[in-house]
Amino acid sequence: MQVALENNIVFVVIEYFAILCWGLSGGLAAIRKGYDIFTIMLCGWLTALGGGLVRDVMLGALPPVGITDKGFVLTTLFSGIIVVVAHPEITKLKWTMTVIDALGLGLFAVNGTAKALAYGSSSMTAVFLGMFTALAGGLIRDIFIGDVPMIIRDKHLYAVPSFIGCILTVLVWRGARYGWFDMRSEMLLDVLIVIIVVALRLFSVGFNVTLPGAVERHRVYLPSEKRHIQQSAGRDHANTMDDGGTPQDDSRPPQG
């Protein structure tokens, strides 16, 4: 089966553009660490195509497109060359890079989920593989260069939009297989899902929307373990006392 968005030339171009920008982002991360040109280009390739590598290996779609698709590989190499020379200017394009990153997040989440479903994966597995496609590249890069992964470091919504996009893609895919709508309608719905993912990500960044942390509480309903240990020790000590309140001494000589 074909993935709907792969039949749309506009979104194929956007996908290449997203790969280019993700390659630039990966290269910038290596430059900030002071690494050499080989590591810069390697980080760009891992960021842009690492998620697809993980997905294809887990699907058994070997060899992965990350090493077989010449267009994808050459795009990441080109991004490495660009960032080596133009990294001061690229660093200043923060909002532009955020928008393109969000586009890539949505596209890879939808395409990754759809490809997993096309290979016969269950809905739950497809959601995981779609998220791997969208997130694993940056995760591998950050671990590779010793950074806290961006999906943890960036407190704005990042994994959540991709998760929502993957679930919606599963629903659309199943609906298309049941004949509820044709390929054209499926493509339009996939486009809408990408827009939703992008909107959620940009809304989170623009308005500083974050997920809540642990519930703050000021009262604990379980007794302290230290207090429990002290009480147990007190009871043990009391058991060693005789009826007169003095410790028993078995070493006293027998009375004659």
C-alpha cells in the first residue's frame, strides 16, 4: 500500500526541506560542542534520518531509506556543508527553524505511522513507530554528543503533538481501509493532521504552553520510615527489661 502524502509533490518537497533543516539543526548542535566537520555532518544525518532508520529496522524494511534513498542522504550531506559555513546566520533564524522543525515533526509523524500500518503493524505499534520516526533522530543525536535529549530539555509541547498526530493518522488510515473515504480524502485529512501538529507545536512555543509537572502536596499520609524504625527499636528494648524495670543479666552467679 502507498502512503498518501508520498503522492503529493508539494509535501514531498516540504519533506526534503524539513530533512535539510533538521540536518542544519543537528549540525548546529555539534558546532556548539566544538566538534570537527565529520561529526557535524554525522549529527546532521542522525537528526534528519535517524528516526526513519529506527522505524525501518523495527519494521524489517531493510535496508532503511536513510542509507538507500540518495535524495535523502545527499540532502543531509548538503545541509552539513551549509551549516559548516553559514552557522552564524542560521543561528539567528530561530523562529524560521522552529517553524520548519514543526513541519518536519508533523510530516514524519504522519508518514512514519502510515508506513508502519502499510507494513501490517497494529495500531499501537504504528503509533510508537510514528513517534520514533519523528523523535528518534534528535534523541540519538543528543545522546551521541552527550546532551540532555531535546524531548526532555524543551519544556514546550514536542512529543505530545507528534503523539496526537500519530493517533489521528491511525484513525484516518483505518477509515480509508474500511472504505469511508477515497485516497484523495485521505490525503486531505493527512494534510490536516500535519497542520494540527504544527499548530500545537507553534502555539506551545509562542505562548509558552507547557505540561504540568508533579502535583505539589504539603501533607504526607504515610508515617515516616525513620519513626517506624525508632518505634520498633523501642519495643525491642522494652522486651529486654525484667518485671522490675531493670535489664536482665544472665551472667549473675547462681545463688547458693
